[in-house]
Amino acid sequence: MRLPLAPPVAHRGGWLFGRYRSPIAHPAFPPKLTDRWRLKEWQYISIATPEVFLAFGLVQLGYASNLFLYIVDGVDQRVLELEETLPAGAGLTIAPSSVRGTTEWRWGPNHIRATYRDGWEVLVDVRFPDGTPLTCQVTLDDIEALALLHDLGQGRAAYTHKAAGMPASGSAMLGDRVFDLHDGLGVLDWTRSRAKRETVWKWASFASRQAGHAIGLNLSAEVYDRGGVSEENAYWVDGKVFPLGKVRFELPPEGQRTTDPWHLVGDQVDLTFRPLGARAQRLDLRLIQSIFVQPYGAFHGRLADHVVHDAFGVVEDHVSLW
């Protein structure tokens, strides 16, 4: 199945709902008075090589902004994490689209900037809580998109641009260690949503070189479903996107999701994910809640006609009241 090209805008006399293989260049939503609190935006980027996995997310909630970043050093077997949350959306600017402008976090010693110029040019200059500095300059090349404008009901819409397997070039320095990011592969998640008050989702993603091909994956459940099938399920081979049908997430019991295998099973998917570690949050402020676990680790199994072995990526189980 070949997806169509996207229209240039998300709304023209009505929502242009659909799935596309190119991004919507101007995904502006008609303004509403409630947008200060209901509109959620974020940009997530990860880069994977055989030696290192670097991931960060910049999240604009309106009443707060959030940065999370972590790096997994596969050689020294260590993980460093950084997280900051600021009130009233301070410190963060989100690009106007996934193919235009700049997303930037600037607060204290920590600076992250991602600018689109026929691909994403990323600068990271941060210091972890233990004092270890990380600097990174990397470029992610464009590939075909899984771009989705989804009907959330009650006049609400969500737009997301996913891409997995973006060719990377650049380098990162963690303390006195230097990582060459050439031949790495990147993942992009750029989202704008008038999200429901309570939103739940499951998610899986990786980008990895397998048998000479750049393979990428994006799966979800319970958030962008139509007829019980997520509209953002897709995989990539050498930059080309292929939509997938329903995929079942088989999770370990609660309390074991950071240690025990997850299974992802569908018509063209039979994957086992084995966690190596995890990010987790349990935030309960009564009116605002965020409870999630995001293990990182390796995928093994089958994806369409491809054998997957030791593909580093993430899975997530998330409940938000926002």
C-alpha cells in the first residue's frame, strides 16, 4: 500500500484527516481560547549507532515545559539522564512544523536546538546532574514520513509526523569520550494535538541497520486508533515507508515492565523487546498526572520480510491526565 502525498495545510474549511507519506508543511490549527491548556506539542529525536543511543524530548504542555534527555554508552555500559520541568512553558520554543523552523530549549547551562534545513540540524550542549558534559552536533536527513492527521472526536485533531531510519552524520562528546555518529540512524516524532483530558498510549520505535538495510519502526496503540487499529503503525526500509495493520502489545505484569520482555505481534510483526534499562515517571498533582515507563533495549524477531536482531530502541506505556 502506497500512502498519498500530504496537502500543504491541516485545515481548509474543515480538517483534512488522513495518512500521508509526506509531512504537512503548515499544520496550523484554527485558534481556540482553550489552546493555552489543551494544545500539546513535542519533538522527540533519537540517534542510534552500535556504540551509543542518544534520545531527547522537548514537550510543551502550556502550563509547563519539559526536557528529558538520556544517553546509553554501550561501550562503557553506563547511562546518564537529564530532566527539567519549568512552569508556564518557560525555556522552550517548538518549531511551527516538522519541516520548518527551530525547536529550542535554553535554560541555565543546558541548550538544545533543532533547526530544519532539508533535514534536522541538531545541537546539544548540556551538563548531567553528576557534572558530566555532553556536546553533540548531528544532522538527520529527510526520509519518507508517516504523517497522520487524526480525528480525536468533539472537534479535536492530532497531527503527528513520524520517521524512523533517518541517515545521521556528526559526532557527540560525552565527558572525554567521542562518538562518531556517521552511519547512525535517527528517529523523529513531531506532534501537535488538542489532546483529550485523559490520554493513554503504548508505543514502540527503533532504527537499526539490518542485513545492509536501514530499518525503522513506529507502532502505537490506544491513541490514534480507528476500528481498533493504530493509524500510525508503519515501518521503513531504506527511507521508504510502509503502513502496517493492527499490532498487539503484550506487556509483562506491572512492576516487571523494565526488566521482562515485551512482545509485539501482528500480521507482519513478530518482535520481542528485551529491556536494558528504563526511564519512568509517576507524577500525581491531582489535576495533572503523568504515569509512564519507557524502557530502552533491543528488539529481535521478524518485521515483514526482514529479520531483526539486536535493534536498539524504546517501548512505552503511558497514562496522562493533562
